[in-house]
Amino acid sequence: MNDFYKQPKILQWIEAILLVLFGFLPALAIIENGYSNPIYYLLFIIYVPVGQFAFTPIFKLIGVYKYYSPMLLGYMANDHQIDLHRGGGFSPPLVLSPAE
């Protein structure tokens, strides 16, 4: 498990909230500058991995993400399905559903 999750819960929450706030700032800057110059929208190519990094701790703490191993992420698991993501965030999901 990552050292981040070995910290006290209150410290995890503080750091996760700060990362979310700093994760939104580049997106807002891109959108605001994109109104006057649409070329700024190309910066979303760079922003997506940065935003994914910034939002992962809060998603883990609120239960949206569940790590089954360091390279296997389950997303929005429920009684009927679980979306499994292999490796990094750009891997295509493998959706497993029960047989009908």
C-alpha cells in the first residue's frame, strides 16, 4: 500500500482536499483562456493525467476507487458489476457482469 494511506486519516483528508483544489485550478485556467484562444484547449492533453493524479486520493477515500493490487483498480463496484482497470489510467476498462 502507498505510504499516503499509512498516514492518520485526518492528514489524508487534508492532503486529498488540497490536491482536489489544486487539481481544479489548471482546468479552470484552460477553460477561461480557451474562450479567447481555443488553442488552449489542447492543454487538456497534458491536464488529464495531472487531474487524474490529483483526484485519485479523494476518490480512494470516498470509496469510488478500490485497489485490489498495485496494478488493478476497481471503479464504482456494486452488487451487479465492477469496472476493472489494468495498469494506468489510460488502459481500457474490463467490465465484468454476472451471467443472465
